[in-house]
Amino acid sequence: MRVQNTGIMGPLLLLLGLLVSAGSLIVVAQEAASETTAKAIGAAIAVGVAGLGAGFSIGVAGSAVASAIVERREAAGVLLLIVILGEGIAIYGLLVALLIVILL
């Protein structure tokens, strides 16, 4: 039986996404303007879903990369790029949230 290690970065990004979305929803509950409320909910959803996706991606890819590096040490640089691309998902969510809040 093979045990899959998901690492620590995936769950941390997941937790960060959930905290940011929960914090944004608390701020939304205190706001009275409907336009500001819609912006904050959209930004919270963008960051929360992107954080969930990045956490899942890093968890799965990180464990696969760790086991692949053990087998082929010379491919470590290329394999770590896969994990870095997974982290980009969270950054895209943050950029979308900023665009929602600033431009709309």
C-alpha cells in the first residue's frame, strides 16, 4: 500500500483562501452599499476558489514530484516547475479579485 504525502503547502493555501473569503464575507455583512457588497462577494469567491484549486494542485503535484525526485534526481528542476505553476493559480485568483475591486 502506497501512502501519499500531500505536504504542508497545499493545506496552508487552502486555509488561507478560506480565511480570506470568510474575512471578506464578514466585511460584506457590515457594508450597506449593494455595489460594494457585490464586489466584495465576487472578490471573496475568486480568492477562495483559487486558493482551493491551488491547495489541491500543490498537494497532488507536490507528492508526485517528491516521489519522482527520489527516483530521478537530475529532473528535480523541471519537476519543481510543476509545483510552482500550481502556486500561480492562487496568484491569478488574487489578481482577479483586485481587478474586481479596483476596476468594477
